[in-house]
Amino acid sequence: MVKLNKIYTRTGDDGTTGLVDGTRRAKHDARMEAIGAVDEANSAIGLAVVALEGGDHAALLTRIQNDLFDLGADLATPGEDFAPSEMVLRIVPVQAQWLEGRIDALNEALAPLTSFILPGGSEAAARVHVARAAVRRAERAMTALAGAEPVNPAALAYVNRLSDLMFVLARAVNAGSGGDVQWVPGQNR
């Protein structure tokens, strides 16, 4: 159980922040960049949830928001042992597999793509597209971190699938409100 009575600790005033194992890192460290990008993606997903005004799509994203907190905890736990335990949160392969199932279910009801699409359409779909872009930024930060130190492979797979899900979800939201906005190559030459 998490209990936060005091929000400020002053321990970060020196430009560092603490990780789960007790070590401290510079706030601009690659691990902290990845954690921050995941937090930004989670916040963008929260805006999409509000725009969806309830329903199955909002519930799907709310579940994902909980997974993203797990992902942040995973990233905040450096090391090479990616096995979850009672005291250590790790993303596990079944979480990415669950996303794949949702992608397949959503995509099954959509018309095949005949063009690239522009991020837009309805306000809710546009917010899902913004969240998709934030998830991709988190993925870039995580892969940059993985180039320097170990990162849970299941976490990398999860964030990759999540960006795919966000794309398909935006299309599904637009399918119910006028369809995708298609890219017209060279339209303004």
C-alpha cells in the first residue's frame, strides 16, 4: 500500500532523484527521461479518457494507465533481474499479449487502410493520437536507455504494442464519428 503524507522531501533539490534500490540519479539521466516520458504518456492517455466520456474505450485506457504505473515502477528499478516479486513490480509478457488481443479485436471491425491517415477526426480520436505520439516518445526514451543499461525486454515489448494499440484505437474512435482523415500526398504543391 502506498501512503504519501508529505509531497515535498527536498531530497531532489540537488538535481537528483531516488530509485527503488535507493540509488540516486540526475534528473536528466536517461532512466529518468524514460520514466518521465512514460508519465507524460499516461497523462496524455488521461486526457483521452476524459474525451471518450466513459464506455469500453475509456475503460481500456484506464486499465492501461494502471499498467503504465507498473511500467514506471519497472523502470525505477535498475538491474538485470526482471522477474517480478512481491516487492518488485515488473512488466510481464502477458501484459503485451493482452494489448495484442485488444489490437486484433479493434482492428477486426475497421476497414483496411488505403492511405496514411492524419492525426485528427473527432476530438476524442485526436486526443488518442496525441497520446499515441507520447507513447512513441516514451518508447524512444526507453530504447535509448536500453542502449546504455539493461531494460526489461517485456517492458520494451509492452510500450511497442501500446503505440500500435493507440493508433488502432484512434481509428476505432473515428470509425464511430465520420472516419479517418486521410493524407493526400502532395496536395498543397
